Amino acid sequence: MNIYVETFIAGSIDELWDKTQQPELHQRWDLRFTEICYLPHTDQNLPQQFLYKTRIGFGLAISGEGETVGTRLSDHQRTSALKFWSADPKSLIKAGSGYWKYEQGAKGVRFLTGYDYETRFGGVGHSFDRLIFRPLIGWATAWSFDRLRLWIEEGIDPAVSLSNSLIHAFARFTLVLIWLYQGLVPKLLFLHSDELAMMGASSLPPALIPLAVRGFGLMEVVFAFFLLVTWNRRWTLLVNLPLMILATLGVALTAPHYLIAAFNPVTLNGSVIVLALIGYLAGVNLPSARRCIRQEKKS
């Protein structure tokens, strides 16, 4: 289960080499590292030693060491081999090794990596790695490669890519929670009296009102999952706008007194519209791990 990530970057091999081999540039785009520091290097025949650190939250960080050797095979091909290890007792990774390959073509650079590592904490650590950590760090590698691609191809600073990704994620996930809650709690689980009253203001027969409320609740739950599974589709956020406008007009026509209630559709629906627009605007040119190849081609 070696981790493999490959991408194509429409740029020069020299720029890609600089942004991956200079630690102050590398740490700007690679989600796996917070700090990378090269140690003094006096003998060019020996590998370059480095220290790394990754913040994991709550004021905690994991530190480690490594060494790397970069090789320029030709003007069009380069490689970089590395070994890394950590004596930090918090680190799941005990030691590992990997490589980077750069292949310049007519339209850009084929850039790929492969690496593997040993874990600590025995069987528990091995299971945690296989089920959670390894898929997560593989995703982080691919996401970082695409963030690097956007930096080179579009000139989008990695810090901007990260902040826009977080804004989009918070906006979309909040919308998912709103739709899920509004569908489940007052309609499907508890069938709130206000929901029945608003539906009762329509021309539906009384016997069908509870079914209609639950039907709308089910549609809201489905729409919540729709927003979730279309995470990388910006346009799906805009679907919220006509839905919220129609919902507000529906209340205004059938039960206008709810528009001035303490917790009313105007503020809720307006907030949903604003969140959708924020997520849509922040979702331009976001890094995506899906753009990378994750399986090495068999020769």
C-alpha cells in the first residue's frame, strides 16, 4: 500500500524544482508540513539533512528528521530521493523513504511521488494507519500537489488556496447541516405544530397535511446529501437561491404572520442565500485531490 501521487503541471521544470527543493517554498504548499529547515550542508557528496515539524492542533506538534538527495539526470529529467524518521513519541510514523520524479514535456512537467513508512504503537498503530491515517495523508499529498499546480499555473498563492478552501468548506458544510436539521427535526422526527400550521394554510385536505410536511422534510434531507456529494461542483450552491426565494414567497402568501416571528423564515432563508453565495465565490480554482492520479500504472 505504498502512497503514490502523480500530476501534470503546465510550467517549467526549473520553477517546479525550486518550489519543491527550497524549504521556505516547500512548506508553503505542502499540507503535510508546517516547518522544514535544512541543516548546514558543507559536503556536497553527503545527503542534505533537514528537520521538519507538523502542527496537529491544540498547541501540539510532531517533529522529525530526514535527508534528501536531488539529482539532475538531464535538462528534462530530475529525481529527489529522501529518507525520514521521527523519535517523537506522538508520531505514528517511525521511519520511511520515498522519491520525487520530474519529467519535462512539451506542455509541462509530469510530477510524481511514491513513499512508504513504518509505524509505531504495534497492531493498534498499524490498524489506525491502514484505516484512517494512510488514506488521509495520501489525500493530503494529492491536495497539496494540486495546490502547487495552481500556484505555478494560475499564480494563486498557497495561503489563498487554503483560506478559500476553508471558507468554501465551512459555508457548504453549514448549509448541509441547516438542510439536514430543518428536514429531520421539525418535520420528520417531531412534526412541529408550526410546520403543520404553515402547511395547513394551503388548500390541502387536512388528512394530507402531515404527509406533505414529512414529504418536504424528506426532500430537504435528500438535498442536504446532494450538497455534500457534489462538494466539487460550485453551481450546486446556487440552487439554494431560488429554493429560498420560493420558500419565503410561499410563507408570505400563505402565512405572512410568520415573517415577523422571533425565529422567522426571512432571517433563516436570507442567511442560507448569503452562505451559498460566500461558498460559491470562494469556490473558484480550489485545489482538489481528485485531479491527481493515485495509482501507479503497471508496466
